[in-house]
Amino acid sequence: MDTVQHPSATWEAVSNGIVFYRRQQLYTLPGKLPNLADHLIAGCKNGGPIALMRDTSKLVALGRGGPAFTKSQIQLYSPAGEGLLLFSWDQGRIVRFGWTFDERLVVLNEEGVYRLYDLQGDYQQFSLGNEAAELGIIDARIHEHGLVALTGSLTLLEVKDWEGGRPLALAIPGLSEPPHAWAVIPPDQSISRHVEVLLSVDATILAVDNLESVDQRISRGPFVHVSPSPNGKFLALLTFSGLLWVVSSDFQRELVVLDTLTVGAEGPVNQVEWCGNDAVLVTWNDLASLILPSRDNLAGETLRYLYFGATFVVTEADGARIVGQDVCDFIQKVPASSVSIFRPGSTSSSAILFAAWESFLQRSPKADENIRSIRSDLAAAVNECIDAAGHEWEPHWQRKLLSASRKIRMGILDLYNPTDFIAMGQALKVLNAVRFYEIGIPLTYSEYQYVSPAHLINRLTSRNLHLLAIRVSSFLSLKPDVVLKHWASVKIARSKSSTVDGEDDEVCRLIVDKFEKLGGGEVSYADIARRAWEVGRTGLATKLLDHETRASDQVPLLLAMKEDRLALVKAVDSGDTDLVYHVLLHLHKRLPLGSFFKLIEDGGEQLAPASKLLQVYAREQNREMLRDFYYSDDRRVESATLALGEAAQMTDPHAVMTAVNAAEKFFSEDKDRPFEAKMMNESVRLLALQQQFEKDADGKVKFFGQSVSETIRTCVLNGMSKKADRVKSEFKVPDKRFWYLKLHALTAMRDFDALDTFARSRRSPIGYEAFVRHLVEAGHLKEAASYVMRCDGPKRVELYVLCEDWRAAGRECKERGDKKGMEQLRKSCPNSLIARELDQFAASMK
């Protein structure tokens, strides 16, 4: 016979037995918590911890039982009453504290400074800005993804996320005094997807967002409690006179109007919170009253729960968690699947299925009869049993429900997909493990689906429950990277720092062994190395980075650690040019120029690729740096080449000559480059001479920057023959080149008289065939023919043909008695007239 209480034993019916609510005792807390009535409390959703701070406005009796702590301390407890953290506060008067989605405690003071504490006591500190500090913060509301602060000037500031961003000013509400009560609807719950602030002012409510402040024009106020539902669709409002008004968030539909004085409680209301989205929980000392809408009247229906002493309620998405002096309960609406199976007298298919399973265990033939009666709805019944198992807290009933669905599925539904069954079994095993009082995370199945297993694992690691987190990760086939990194960070922080390498070696070995054993060697060491460096363990950080396989993760940390050479070596070894450039530019910016160049020069062949990449970059982006690099490395030839390259891009004559002089100096300092030094010297002389020529021509003729040959050509083209001869003489231009240059220049000028005079001035060192061919190429056939007679006899016929003077070619053949040549001319002549003349020449030769 079962000794475990039946699930429906704690149910209480409302709405004429259609809806049920249950109070599930999660943990007993005898003597673990201080008197809740003497403290300010903030609870974290999704089965999270609670934070307590002494309420300085109340007197505390000495000698009272339970833990005690001073007014400057904040204590964190798990829902099971286990102490998680105690820390002191020394940053001014605390205005408000609350929890983020990832279980960090936000503490805000009156100067606008807020800290985010994790469960190990480490914190990040941010500020709302100088203006907030000057005005002061008089109140705030904290939600999971941000906060809204009320300043001393009665304006509202919003902080989005928890990255320390600049606060945003909301619309000005136009208040003359602080509101009686106010609340925030987070962005993910509001219709506008922006934060909405509800302020109780006089008899109405002001709705404020980032754009406008809207008076809702109601007259039931003022209100002392304003509480939005978890989905943001409803509001629970309590007036000074004790009237509870539950209304839609647009104030168009009333759900409950109840005078709480009729409930029978004594003293003021402590809290007005939501139990899921379907009911409101109003608490006094010793009493919690659950109020639900009713179809029959606006007064609703009420369920009473008695407690000893003060309580604190944490609203959850599917219920409410009540923390009392000696117990932690969870009140929720009984899920539909549980009602369908366990409600007395239920005839649903899932209830029949569960009854059939119990009959089967008792070997009763009634089991087969029940199964046959729901054959058509069997699959749906199995699914409902699986879902009900997820909503039960007792492992006994979880097993019975899953066993019923498994056996029936295996025996009858051969094609049934078991995915949901397997997933539910895994989820329940994880949930039962974290609900255990030593862990103290009373997460419901609905919340588990909402927050995700990965988030749950993060919560376990934040409590240093690494072994359980690793086992959950392995059980759910999730990567253990997050757990291993957190474990390693804690290991490093707790291990003793030592100047002896043996200590670092031991810690490094433990971390590497654990990572390779549990992480499969895929866990990044860079984050752990950074943590080691942050706590002053540079040697350990370097050793850990040696095991990191991704250079892109190694290098940034090595740079931060100022391990410059090692960072550059790792970047070069990776073969990633972008990473090498990143290191080079970082070092160039941080190090003195001499130290930067020395680091690269001392690297030898190992850093040769980095040296080449630096030169490529500097040549395109920073010539000054390249010049300094060549100079520091005593690279004279490269320095000279760079100077010449810069000279080629310059337009100022003086700068060009300075650059060429510099190149000459660099070449002259290299004993293997005398020729180049001489060439640079001649270049400087040529540039000086060209400057003189331009001056003589009053700047009308451009010489500067031309070569020797171009200078001679320019002189000839502009009638400066003496200057051309001077250039020839000073730079020892060979006669042949000079004649060619002058031939081409005079031909270009069409100054054929000057050309003839030049040809007669002396015997041509290039012969006269060059004259003929160049003039023919330039299209001056007649002028070209006049130079043929000065050429060698054997070539004259060919040259006359080239000049298209066939008659002269025929006469030349006749004079030479070249019959064969005459015959070839006869065959290649262009027309019959010339052919007859050639025939006459040929006849006269007989």
C-alpha cells in the first residue's frame, strides 16, 4: 500500500470544482532564517535565492533566535535556507536591491552607484552618471534585464541590460511629489516592447514610457501597492482603504474588486503579488490569501493559507513561492494534465490509462478492459501522463506516471515516437537533483523549459557546484566548456600564488588534465589564462597559453600580458597575416620606436615574415616608419632605394635633390655599392644642370627630372645646340647615341636643312643608312632618298626601293651592271610604267 500522499490530497477547489490550487511544501527552514519582518528582502525568480538586509527603520530585539547580522551587511540564502553569501556594504544608503535573470544581485545606492554581485561575492560597479549623483536617487524598481530609478527631481532614468551603459531618460511624468506606489512592466512583457512605468499619483495612475506620460483617468486611488502580472497583461492594485482591484493593464476590464478587510486578517498588508497569471496573493503577518476571479461576482474567490510570522512572496511564471520563518512553499494552479488524471471521479482517457496501469500492477483483468475502452485516444493519454509527470514534485508519482506511459507505449503503440518520453525522463532526473535541499533550486518543469538547461548549468557553476554541473552536462549531452572554465577560474583564485615554478606547474597540470579528460581537448585555455593573469599569476597564464591551439585566442592575451615577443612569434607561426599585422600595429603604438625595431631585428629568421609584412605595410601606409626601420637595422641599400622611390613621387625640385643626395650618401656608406653611389652623384649634377637650363629659359622649357638623353633631345627641340653639346660633354654621352638623339629630334622638328647641315658636319658615326631608315619611318621619303648616295653601294638599291624611288634604284642597278637585281626590281615594281622604264634600263645593259 502506498505511504506517499496522493497528489490531490493538497488540492483546493475553486470555480465550482473546475479549477484547483495546491500548496507544495518545498523545504522546512527551522531556525535558518532571521525574523523576516525585521528585514528588507528581494527574491530571485525561477527558484533563485533571496537576499536579506536589516530594515533600519525597525527596532530589532536582541537575543532573538535565528542568524543575526549588522545593518551594513546583506545575506543571501537559498530557498532551502542555506547561507550562500554574506557581504558588507560601504557605499552609502541603499535605495533598492534586486536580482537579474542570471542570479546576480543588483544593489543601488542614493548616489546612483550600483553593483552587480555574483554568488561568490565578486562584483562589477557602475554609475547612473554625474547628474543622478547630484540629484540623488530616492527609489528604484529592478527587473531581470534592467532597472528604472526615480531621481530627486522626480524624473525617471532607465538602465537597459547590465553592461554599464548610459542611462536613458524616460518621459517627464510631471510629478510634484513622490508617487504613493509604483511598478515597472519590463520590455519583454509590455505591448510596446519598451519599459513601462506605472505611477500611483493622487487617485489615478500615470503610465510612463520613453515617449510620453499618459494619465489613465481612473478615480479609485491612491494605491499603496501596484503589482503587474508576470505576462504584463493584468494589474493588482491595493488602495489605502484596503480595496483590492484587479484589472487589465489597459484598465478596460475589471476582474476582481474585493475589500481585503473582509478576509479576516489583522494588521497592514505586507505584499500584493501574483501567483502565476491567474491569481493574486495578498499577505499579512501569519496569513496569505489567494484571490481569484469568479464568474459569479467581482469579489472573486479566496483561499487562505496560515503561516507562523511574516512571509515573503516571490512571483513565478506558473505560481508563487512563499518563504516563511520555518517553511518554503510553492502555491500554483494545478496543471490541466494533473487534474485530468488525479481529479476524483475523472473519466478522461489519461485517468483511465493510469487506472489501467495500477490494475495491471495488481494483475487485474480490468486493465485490458480499460485500455480497450480508450484505444482511439491512447496516444493522447500517453502524452498527458508524460506531461503530468513533469508537474509532479514527488519522485514516486513521477515514476508511476512515466511507467504507465512507457509500458502502455511499448506494449500497444509500436509506432509511437519516444522522444517526449526520453526528454521528460532526463528533465525530471535533472530537476530532482537540483531540488535537493543541499542544492536548493526548486525549479518547476515549466521554468526549466523557459530558462533552458544551459542556464541551469550556469546557475550551478555560480554556486561552485561543478561536479553536479559536469554530470548534468554529460547527462544532457551538452558541452562542459562553461563548467570547466568556471572550475579552473575558481581553482586559480583559491590556489596559493608562489614565485616557485612548481606551484604553477602543478595547477597547470591539474587544469590541463581535467580539460583533456572531460572536455575532449576542445576547451579554450585563453579565458583561463586571462583569469590567471588578472589575479597576478603571469607565469601560470603563460603556461596555460602554451596549450591553446588557436593563435587568435592566444595573441590578444599575450599582448595584454606584455609578452610581446611571444605574441609576435605565435602570430607568425599561425600564418595569419591579419593577426601578425594586429600585433605589429599594437606594438608600434605601445613601444618606443627603438624597442619596437629591436624586437623585430633580434627575432632573426623566426620573425623574418613579420619583418617583411612590416615593410609592406610601411611602404604603403607609413614611409617615415619604414625609413626609421631601415636606418635602425643599418640597411643602407634599402634606405637608398626608399629615398629614390620618394624622390620619384616628389614635385618640389629642392626636395628631389635632397632625396637623391640622401640616396647617394646611403650608397656611398656601403662598400659594395660604388657604382650606385657614382650614379647618384651624376644624377645630382644632372638635376643641378637642368635647374640651370630652366633658369636660362625663364621657366619656359621643362628640363627637371629628365634623363640625359631626354635632356639632349629637349635642348635640340628648343634650338639649344650648345647646351646639348654641353650635356654630351659633361656626361660623356657616346657619339653614336648623341647622333641618334639629334637625328630623331631634328626629324621631329621637320628641320631638314639643319639635319643636312648636321649630316655634313662630320663623318657620321652611325652611317647614313640610319638617316634613310628613320626618315622613311617618319614618312619623309623624298628627304630620305637624298641620303642614299652617301650609303654603301651594295645597299643603295634596297634603300631606294625603301624610299619608293624605283627609277633611282634602276639606274643604280644599271651603273653597277646588276642584271639579277634589275630582274628582281622588274618583278616587284608597282606598275607597268615603271616596268617599261626598267625594261629600257635592262635593254641598255645588253
